[in-house]
Amino acid sequence: MLAVNRHFIIVVMMLLPIAIPAQDSKSRSAAIDAIASGRQNPELLDPKLRDNQAPKLVIRWQCADCNGNEKLVPLIEKSYERNTQQHHYSVSDAEVVDVLITDYRQRSPGKRITLGAIAGNDVLATKVTFRGQTFIVEDDSTNAWTGMNYLCGSVATKIFKVIIPILKQAPKQTDGS
């Protein structure tokens, strides 16, 4: 029996970094102690964002007829992180925001600069889901001087602005009635 328990604890401790994204070593130690002793505290196993923490973006492509640009996702992520820092937040992976890129069109820089609005427009549209709420966040530009970098920054700012009110809401408590 002792050997089984020891193996169980070893396996749990190996999986702990995956199962418990603890924020600091103190809470990680408490989680290890709770699992080893058989008493599991749901707060330790289900961490939430702390004050001044924003959720991490998980961005995926879901365009029917758009050719993905490998630079787009990192641009959105960097703009989002820069936005959180400007508002005194840090990005945490304790919670995530699901971001689906639903529409993407980019003019070539040469056409954009030489033809301006005649060359059409750049478009970036996303579907954002966080804590059960879904929003459409999009922007477009016909400007000759701003391209996709501008749109990525604009969309990241809008995503942050729709998430903040949700973060500031008090958690809803259920009383079973």
C-alpha cells in the first residue's frame, strides 16, 4: 500500500506543473501538500486571475477564404501585451481569451502606398470569447500610410477594452436556489 501511495504521489508531482498553473512557489507548495495529504482545495486547483492581471490570448485562424499571415498572431499578442502594461496589468495564463480570426484582407504595401484608397482596404475581424461572453472585434483601414501593423494594434486595443469590464465584474455566486 505504501508503494502505491508513493508512486501515486510521484506521478501527481510530475503532472503538477501541467495541472496546477500556480502563480508562486508558496501556492504550489500548498497545492502539493494538499494533494499528498488527500485534501484537495478547489481554490488551489482552479486558480483565477488576480488583481491587475489580464487573461492570455489564444488566437486561431477561422477564415474560409483568407490566406493566413504568420506575422499577424505575434503582432496582435505583442500589441495586447503592450496595452495591458500601459494600463498596469500583466498577462497571465491562469485564464485565456479565445480569439478567432474570421476575416483578413491585406493590400500589398506597394499598392497601398501608390494607390491609397483606390487599392481597397485592409481588414481584420475577430470573434472574441471570454467567460461565456462573445464579441465581434474588427477594424479596417483605407489609409495609404497605415497597414496591418496598425490594424493588429487597433484590434488588440479593442479586445482589451471589451475584456476589462468583464474582469472588473464581481464573481457571480450561486446559492443553489
